[in-house]
Amino acid sequence: MTTIQRRRVVVTGMGTVNPCGLTVQETWDNLLAGKSGVGLVDRFDVSEYACKIAGQVKGYDPDKFIDKKEQKKMDIFIRYALGAAHEAWVDAGFDGVELTQEERERFGTYIGSGIGGLNTIWEEANGFRGPRRISPFFIPSLIVNLASGFASIKYGLKGPNSAVATACATGNHAIGDAARLIALGYADRMIAGGADSVVNPLGLGGFAAMRALSTRNDEPGKASRPFDKGRDGFVMGEGAGIVVLEDYEMAKARGAKIYAEVAGYGMSGDANHITSPAPEGEGGQRVMRAAMKDAGIVPEQVGYVNMHGTSTPVGDQLECFAVRKVMGAHADKVKVSSTKSMTGHLLGAAGGLESIVTILALKTGKIPPTINVDEQDPECDLDVTANKAGTFDAEYALNNGFGFGGTNGCLAFKKV
């Protein structure tokens, strides 16, 4: 039996658009400082909504990255994706570089979205004046894979062009899947990550109808409070988190800046309930073990876990339980935090942004805090880096992403 020789995969570029910043550096600085990007929704009248708060992207100008005519064909989640992709592309050193035809055919895109073009659906439905008046750009604007498609067209990349829609695990799965395409030789380079934007009447109302959202409307910046005893639901966010992945040898040969290695990737299913995690976080346990097994590491080598940590009563508790079970005796030494306490929950973009956060934590040894932990839930008995940035020194870090339908993804990053 022939053993497949896997190639090493590294991150050479990163980009983001989110409520805490329009660049990676701005976001990182704000997260380390514990600054919240959550506020009152100001895009539409929320007077009748139970939840009136969200993490909204502020000051983003798509004209810097996208032709105005092209923007008419794009839902806002695609515009966010292309803004983040541009930063990652430049950061990786490809801006102005003339790629050969062979290089283009080995360079792909894999950008997912948890929900896709809900803004486009809402606007078209509300302005509906008959079948002959529907915009010809309606369908292309809302399809999940069009973020990946537009990125492919923009940069002339002819390698694998795909997307994934696995709710809030989307970003993790997109990066993990793209890394495997490189590791197994189907591509040499990939632009990967996630984007979402559903801060609109239908999105906010839909999640509120599920009783999933926090209603701490009088204190928006304190509403997202993972691991705190008083947490009452997640806060919706929006944006994009994109990375450039490359074969390690190729990146090294061209003198690329290397942030970290994608050392392991795990996937699992809860097979339990469409929204509630499996008892004892069993699915989360298995996905972390799978990522660590893929990376060939043991718990003692992991120094930090960027938690899914959405600020829901059940979810946070079960994830902490899962980490304790997986890490065993090492659980009291590993550091964890949830940056959703500041950004809100970016849905399908969460895994992309939080992978960037995990990578920077690994590279710098600094951990962004979990803010708003006034009284830590005794059922969340880990070192959650409460309210103040922390430090750690380890070779590996994990990033968790869990989604509706019981879909889970975990990425293990290695210091390079």
C-alpha cells in the first residue's frame, strides 16, 4: 500500500474586515486592548426588536478594492471578502507579481459563508415589482461561492475554486479544506477563509426568534460575555477573515514571510440537535482530538485555544468541559480566550478571523483577553484570560469552530 506524502502548508498572508478593525494590525491592537466593536444597530429601525445590538463594520470603503460597477453584482458579504482578500494578497507579497500560467493553474480560492447574500434577498424581496423587474445580478449576488468566484476572477487564479457553507464552522472548514488541497498536491497556493453579513431586519429578527441573541441592549459593549455567569446569548457580528496558504517549500524558496504552519485539521459531527451541542461537548472533544492527531501532537504541546465561545449559556459550558476532557491534566495550564467578546459572532467569517487571531497569538506570545468576565461561571473553570491580555510560550495553538447542524472544525497551528 502506497503512503501519500503530505506537504507542509503555511500561512503567508492575512486580511480582515470586522467590527474591531479594517486591517489585521488595527484589529490586533484593539483586541489586545480589550476594545469592543459592539454597539446599537443603526442601519434600520430596531425599536420593535428584542435584540437591538450587533458588531457592525464601520468605515469600510469597498471603492478602494472593487470597481463600482462590479459592486452592483455583489452582496455586502462578497465586498467584505474581497477587501480582506486584498489585504491578504498584498501581505503575502503577490501584489504586482506576474504569475506564470502554471502558477495560476495551481493557485486557488476557497472562501465560504455561513449564510450568503441575505441582504440581497431582503432588498430584492422588499422591492419586488414582478418577475420582469428582478435584477439580473440578484442570483450571482447572493450565492455563497461567489465570494470565492470573484476573488478567483480578480486575481486570475485558475486552481481549485470552491466554497463551504457550514454555519459558524465555515471559516475553519474553508481553511482546513484548502490546506488539505495543498498538502495532497491538488494546489500549491490557496486564498481561504470566510465572510458573512446578516445585520439586517431579517437576520437580526431570525436569530432573535430563536432566542439565541443577547438582549443586554442598555450595555452593548458588555453584552458579549463568554464564560461569565450572566451571559444571555451571542451578539451578531459581520465581516471577513482571509488567509493565503502555500506549500512550505515554495514559500521558503520565494522568501515569503511565514506566519505559522497549518499543522492539523479536524472535523466532526454531533448527530444530536440542529442547534444544541452534544452532551459533554462530545463532538467538540472529538474534533480537537482529531486536529491534534492530524498534527501529531499531545495536549502538553498546546499552549492556547481560541475558543468558539459565543456567550451562550449551554455552548460555553460544554466547550469548556470538552477542553478539560481533551487536555486532561494539562487543562489547568493551557490558556483560552474568546475574542467574540469584542467582535461579536461573525458567523461564517468567525473561523477566518479567529484563525488570524490564533496565528498572531502563537507568533507574538500574546493572548487577547475575554472581556466582560465579571463573575466567571464555575462551570467554565479554565484560564479564560479574563479582561486583560495574557501571554504564553508554546509551539502549538488551536482554533475551534462549531456550527448549527452539529458541524465542528478545529485547526491546529504550529509556530514556524
